[in-house]
Amino acid sequence: MKPTDIIKRPVALTEKATRLKEANKVIFEVALSANKLEIKSAVETLFNVKVADVNTLVQRGKLKRMGRGLAKRPNYKKAVVTLREGNDIQFFDESKE
């Protein structure tokens, strides 16, 4: 798989992701079939950083109302990537505060 197929999008707008950013950790939504080694190499390739650790979890889809019935949102996989000291990933321009 290509690195752009493995890393789908950053999860940077949640409170937990903002809190983890201070601990040099970044959260990504990744492909369900991706393993930790593939995620590590994809992040290092795409963002030119060194990765210290990768933790993954599968977020189960919620049941939602669709009219009178129920529908299930799809499952997705998240990866919490710990960067080495001195490395940083900036998704948004945070200097405009």
C-alpha cells in the first residue's frame, strides 16, 4: 500500500488530540488493514519526522436513527503516533492566536 492509502486524515480537532499534541503525540485515522509498522513508515515518509511509537485502536461505528429504522456507521481505525523529541507536525497555522 502507498503511504497516502494508509493515512486517511489527521484527527486534530478533538480535545483529546489537542491535549496529546503537548505530549508530542498525533492522532490519525488510518486504513483498517494497516498494521503498526506500515503506519510508522507512512508517517515518516509523508511528514519527514521520526516516530518513536504507534498505538492503534478500532473505533466501532455507532447506531444512528435513519427515519424509523436504525443504521450503523462504519468502523474505523485510529493510530496514536508518538514522535521523537525535536520532531513536530503542524496541520494548521497555529501562529495566528
